[in-house]
Amino acid sequence: MSIKAGDLRRVVTLQRPVSRVNEKGRRIADWEDVATVKAGKADVSGREFYQAQAFHAEDVVTFTLRSRRDVEASWRLKHREEIYNILEVNHLGYMGDFMRLKCRKVTGEAVK
């Protein structure tokens, strides 16, 4: 299984959770951009669709991108005006040269 540069047509931003102190001195949870990368996007299919039903399968997609060792399931991903929580991180390929992120679309949250 290989990946070609032409398969990575979407621009996505990886974000990690951070804790900040607001102007009133209270700790708040926030998101910090880590990297903007190119990725491929696909809907889940077949067996994955049935496994993902508990996660509203119509909102579950996979993003494929060049491998990064720092990505964790606690992170999220932004694509256009949509936010996706990362459900699974899978390193694939002969040398672990790319990864697939199974993600669920977040509804009701403004993009930052």
C-alpha cells in the first residue's frame, strides 16, 4: 500500500489541547495549532461503517497523511470550517511512512 502526493489534496490543521489562563486568572481548556499538512479524506465503508455506528457513522471519516509520531487521539483536526475529533491513530505503510486518522465530525462548536 502506497500513498502518492496527488492523494493528499486537502489542507488540514492538527491541533492539541492546551490549558490557558484567561484575563480573570481562571484556567480554561483551549486548542493550539501544531501543524498544517496535506491529507486525503474518505468516508468509512463496509465493516468500519457498522463498527462506527455508535459514533454517528455518517460523521465518521478517515484522513490519510504523511506519518507524524507526535499525533495523539486526544488531538483534533480542522478541515475547512469543520472540526473533527481524532478517534484512532493508525501508522501504515511498509516503513510507517503514512498514517490514517479515524475522526468524528464535531457539531455545534465554532472553528477557532
